[in-house]
Amino acid sequence: VADVPQQGSEALKAISVSTELIVEELKPHLDTLLASLLEKKKDAAIAIVSSGILPTLAQALRSKNSLSCQVALMVAEMAREGRVGSRYTSYQLLLQSHSLSLSDPAYQQDLLVQSGVIPRLVSIMKTYPGNDPLVNVCLLALCNLADMDSAREALADVDVADVLTFQLKRAPDAERRHVILEILGALGESDTLKLQFAESGVPEALSEMIRGLQGGCDPHDLCSIKIASNLIVSLLLGDESMQKCFGEGSGLVYQDVLSWLQSTNTQLQLSGALAIANFARNDSNCVKMLDLGVVPHILTLLEQHVDEGDVSVQHAGLSALRNLAIPATNKVRMLEDGVTERIKGLLRSDMPPVQFKLLGTLRMMVDGHEEAALVLGRDAVLLARIMEWCEAKDHAGVRGEASRLLAALIRHSRSTEVVHAVAKADGVRHLISMATSEHVIMQNEALVALAIASAIDLECVKGPFGEAELLSMLKKMLEDPVGAVEVKFSALGLVCSLANSSVMKEELNSVNMKQSLSKLTDHSSSKLASQASSLLAILGDTS
């Protein structure tokens, strides 16, 4: 072998006659060749390619020992030599071997990254973007290194997004597409790379790929659609990348997402609903999307799936609606547009995850919105369904959400009609039960709702109060040494509401509520102590 130093020639000869991959024998020879490549010895790469040792190198790449790291670096260095590139196509075995030691232990992969293989791999793909065998081995290498934090950090510095986007657009088959999508998915877990991807047009490239594959029935293409749409949803988890894709409602990705909602492909419907929920993470986007008419598309999608449909799609669609209903202005508009009426059409769902999300969506619709709470709180059909869900035996989450919606209807409407409707539907007992929940927020919501109800019309709630021994429950709550201060304060609010009735005042005294209040007058919370003192005075006043 000409044009390489004597040591290099001897190393090539030794490797060419070797019959086994013995680390101790081959390592020094590989070190010699790698040194020649790194020192830019004239024609070193050509000498290696011409020597006939490429099959041996390919075998070493697949090995589970330290040889694979050395050979990986050699491959990267040889590929930088322009005159070698075309010769590589003759050696598919080497170039298509699985990614430079990729099933090796993590420390070997880390050694590769620390040795600078990442920028070299990206550089090769930039220099030889049309050399498919070469690109393939580089992609396989990146695919197996992309889960490493050190690799992600290195890739953030070398504009990998542009390279991957270019290769995605020219991918000749589903296998190549899937490798690129897997790399993008792993790298997209980095916030830095998420933003880089958004700025480099990765979501748009994915969206374009999906458009090109839609309508077909090839299982590989359907798999690509699933991976790519999931990846877009993942990229939208970054605030900055999400805003860039939204583009004030005119972004290409957002426009495509809208079309997914109307697709017949269930996977695209699911990804579309999840994407809308992600776009709806700030108020301005929510208002803009309502302006652009996204809600009818979501409702139509939900209605398609309510009877024996896809639970995941319904769950995602309701999440999107819930997020869209957060801004106060949207609540008003959604009520005016008849959204609550269409949502009520979903009440017949018998799937607990859907019921849970539906209840949460309705609760968000009435949160801080008196008119919506009034409309829903007077609806006998809705209340009857809520009562059923308050008793859901097999799903604590549904029970909890049903009770919270019941409390919200009273808290946000503060309406006599709603209190009467809830009492008629036998909902008061569920609120009393909710007041003993292990969750402080639920206890508070229930106690406030009960205080409002008793202040509005004590007569219509007095029966359930007596049946549930509410006063004894309140006394126990106030005397609980480990009870939350906010719960005690809400309980005092209910006691105060009850004390406005002379009949209830007598009953409060009959259970010795004053004793419980006295214990709170020196509580460390001055607000709680003051309220307890005021109530003591009210109960002590017999006039």
C-alpha cells in the first residue's frame, strides 16, 4: 500500500490477514490508522479503502467491545475525504452496519460523543447529502446516540435540524423516514432543541410529510403519520415553539392541525385535539382560536365519537374545550354560541374517562360565569346525570368531579332557582358528603356551596342537613387538631349562615357549638380566631 507511512502499511497488512476480532491484537493497529487519519496523512483514507479491510471494519462496528468506538471514528474521518466518498458506495456492508456501536453499553456511547463524533456525523451529512449509504450509517449512529444528554448538547451546536429536515424531505422509503422521526423525537425532549426545531421549520416539514401521506392505506405510511403527528404535539409543549407554530392563527402547522380535526384518520383526530389543547395554553391564543372558529370542529369531532367511539379522542377534545373556556370572554361567547347545549349531548357517554373530562369541562365553563352556572344549574336532565355520577361506584374521579360541578353551579350562580333545582334533584346530601373529602379544595368548595344554599333558602336544605347530622360534622371539623385552617374558616362561614336562623341557632347551641368556637378564639390564625369570637357573640345573643 503506497503513500502511507511504514507503520500504517504494517497495520493494514496485519488487519487484512486477521481472522478473528481479537481486541488485544487489532487495537494497536486501529490506533495507528486512526492517528494517520487524524493527522491528515496524505492518501491515508484511500489506502484504507483500497486495502480490502472494510468488511473487517464492518464486523468490528457490530462488535460489543472497544473496537467499535475506534472504527466509528475511523468511518467518520474517512468520510471527510472527498475522493473516498464515491468508493464507499461499493461497501454497503460497512456503511449500513448498525450505527457505530449502538447496542454497546452507555459508557462506550459516551466515549464516542466525547471523542467528537457528533459534529463529524453531521458534517458528513452536510457534505454528502445525496450519498444514501453514507447518510444511512450517520442517521443510524445519531439514532442510537440521541437519547444521551451529552449528544443532545453537542447536536444543539451544529444545526442538526436543517440536516434532518433536508433528509426527511428526500427520504426514499418508510424505513429512512422512521429513523429520522425517531431521532427528532428523542432530540425534541430538549427544550433548546425544541426551539431550534421550530425555528428551522421541523414542524412544517413534518406537517408537509403528513399531507403527502394522507389518504393512503399503506401500514408503513400510517405509522409515519402517527409518529410525525405525535412528534408535532410533543414539540408544541415548548412555549416558544408552540407560539411560533401558532403564528397568530395563520401558522402552517396550526392550519394543518385544523384539517386533522376533520380527517377520517383517528390518529390525526387525536393529535389534532391534543395540539389544540397545547395551543390553548394562553388566553390570547384561546381568544384568537375562538375567533377563527375552532370550537365547532371540536364539537363535531366529539359528537362523532360519543357512541362507541375512541375514548382518547373524546378525552383530548374535551381537554381542548376546557382550555379554550378558561378566558372569561370565551365563556360568554361559548354560551352564546350554544356550546353548552352541544356539550350536554355528550352526557350519554358511559366511559368513565370521558365522563370525568366532561364534568371538568362543564365546571370550567361555569367558573366565574354566573349566566352559564344559571343555565346549567336549572337543567333537570343535566342534574339527574350529575346525581348518577355522584354515586359512581367504580370511579372515584368521576364521583369527585360530579360533586365539584354541583358545588360550582351553586357557588357561581348564587341563584334561588339553582339551589331549589339541586335540592329537588337530591344533590344536597352529595355536597355534605363532599365536605368530608380528604381533599382540602373539595371540602372548601362544598362548605362554601352549602353556606350559600342555606343563606338563600334554609328551608329547602334543612331536611338533608338534619339527616346527615351536619351540625355534629361541623363541630368535629372545627375541633380537629390537624384540620386545615382554610377548611375551619369555611366551616365557620357555614355556621354563620346557619346562625342567622333562630331555629338553627337553637340547634347549634344544643350541640354545644359554643364550646368548639371557644377553643378557636386563641388560634394561631388571627383571622380564624376573630371569626370564631364573632360567632360566639352571635350564638350568645338570645335577643
